[in-house]
Amino acid sequence: MRRTALTTAVAAGMAGALMLTACGGSSSGGADAGKVVYWDTSGPNEHPVFKRLAEQCAAGGGYQVAVEQVAFDQARNNYKNAAQGGQGPDVFRAEVAWVAELAKNGLIADLSGTDLAKDAGDHLEVAAGSAKYEGRTYAVPQVSDALALFYNKKKLADAGVEPPRTWDDVKAIAPRLGGAKALFLNNDGYYALPFIYGEGGDLLDTQAKKITVNGEQAVRGLRTAKGLLDAGAAGTALDRTNSYANMQAAFTSGETAMVINGPWAVADYLKGDAFKADPGNLGVVPVPGPTAGKGSSPVGGHDYVVRQGTKAKDSAVKFIQCMSSTESQVTVAKELGLLPTRKSAYDNADVKAQPVVAAFTPVLQQAHARPWIPEGGQLFDPLNISYADVLSGKKDAKAAADDVAKAYKDQVVPGYDQG
């Protein structure tokens, strides 16, 4: 899932639903080399499946496992605090943006020389990138995700319109879908990325070490989002705190026809009034773009990492081999609709037939990798504020983007050049 540095909209969407059942100092952290303590950051819809798989892996692998569910919005800080003191889990389910930071800080083990690095070629390229830091392997991909356009099939059919392929399409069909009720834009910065990426922009150019969030293409993307609101083709929240919750409520109730979100949201959508009686009413297509087929989405997901210094490293490696295997990924895809990271899992007939995975496969194929740098998790705090300012009309897109660029230079990547 879900989502960067606990401040992305993915994090915002899940954090409220997750319950803390383990804290930083509670785990022995590998005092028993034959027991693996696993911190699972998945949500209530997913945790039972991951817990069952973990227990099955341990039973078949000849070691013990203790599965502890940790609230996603507290997991990163809890892990860092525990690991710095030689405590915490042996295996941690980390958001993809955390891996480089934890590796740089010496809090996770280098897995390059283990069996976990031998079949890295089976993982999708967009997912595998998050597992690397300075050319070394520090993680194993668990699940991937991306943002797509969810739509209420009945509402679009009753209006006599097709799912939009471009942002101009959204404007064209909006009057028949209730104007601003056609599309709800979550005003969190993570959800600005499809607009920025779709225009060919980015937050950073990590190769050139350059800040690009206030470049022409990125600014054009932000103006496209604001243009949907100005045209009366979309609505948004008045504040950032409740934006995601308001979006979810509007879509599940049937008030809003379309939203942009990830596969983690499907389980909650299917419980809503608009979809619980007819799950087939939920449609998923790639995010629109400036032209048809040019939409793009950020890559999200989660990786398995091993705590540096754990005495249970051998058992932890076996555990991750099992949890990240093709068989396990097939189970997760079938039962939860989460996106596998292994190419071999997509060859499975049951995975191909899983409706959510099938809908998101083309979305993932055109997804855009995020900056896999230690500071990657810090990129969203400034963007969250400025994107909300753009959508609310408090600031012009260029001025808001300049604010983000300055914050990046001052606080996040001072060694980068400003564009």
C-alpha cells in the first residue's frame, strides 16, 4: 500500500483505520535466533491474510514467528527508535520510500549476499528500484500499488458517458454527472503526482541532482488540477485534515461519480452503499492525462527489510523468501486484490482473473518511479501544503511550486540545484 514517510495521502487514508498493537520497545528483536518477530503495517482488511501466511511460513520453515500489527502512521518512527537501540522486529514491512533512509542510517541489513537477492529479476522494475540503495539490495518487494481512476459505472451509464481518458474529457462529461460532483480531488500532495507526471514533470531529477518541482511541466500539471475545479468539473475539501475521508464518503455513498485512488481502497469501497449490493458497479481505469494514454501514476507499495544486527537473520531470510514467494503473492492477489511485484505471479490464471489486479495491471505498466533516495519520505510535507493552497485558490501554481522548491532546498536536499 499505501503509500511515503507517513505524510502521503496513502498514509492519510489508512492511518485512521489502523490500530497500534505493538510499540517500539515491545519486541525482543531477535534474542532467540530461531524466532522471527515480524512487524506488519498492513490494515485491518489485509492483516489477517498476512498473519496467516506468516504462521504458515514459520510452520514449514522450522522456526517460530511472532506477528505484531503496528499502525502505519507510527511504524516508521517506532521502528527507527527501536532499531537504534538494538531492539524492534527482525523483519519489518516498510513503505517503499523508507528503505533508502533506513539503509543510509544503518538500521536495516544489506541483503545483497543472501538468497533474497538471487531472483531479483523476477520483480517488476518499478518495484525493484525501491529495494536498492547505492547499488546494494536492502529489501525485497512485497506488494506494489499505483493510483487509478475509480468510477461508478451506473452513474456514468445513466449519464450516457464513457470513463474519461483525458482531463478535457472530464470537463466535457462533468455537466452530465452533476458538475463538481463528477470528480473529487483529494488535496494531499501525493495525489498531485498524476497531474505532475502526466505533463512530464517530476519533483526531483535525482541523476542531475536538481529540484524540478517548480519547472514548467510540473507547474502545468498543478494548473491542470486547479483548472478542473475552476471549470466546475471537480470538487475538493476545504481543509487538508479531512480531505481523504470526505473523498471516500462522497464516493462510497454515490454522491461523487469518480475519484483517484489506489487498490488498497477497494475493500472499503465495496462496503459502501453505491457498491455493496453490486460490486460490479465499481469501475477502474488508468488516470486520465493531457492526451489519451498519457496518464501516469506514482509507484507505491511495501517491502520487507531485516533489522541490522538481528540474531535471527538466517530465519528472517527464510521468512522473507516464503512471504515474498510467487505462491504467497498469488494468495495475496487473489484474496486481497493487492498488486504482486513478481512477474511470475501475473502469469497465474487466478491472478489474471482477479478483477482488481486485472484493472490495475495496465495502470502499473505506465506508473512512474518515485525518487528512491533517503530523503524521499520528506518530499511530501511541503507539497501537501502547497497543493492544497493551489486547489483552494490561496496561491497560484507557480508561486506554490516555488515554495515547495525552496523548502526542498532549505530542508530536504540542500545539495541539489534549484531549477
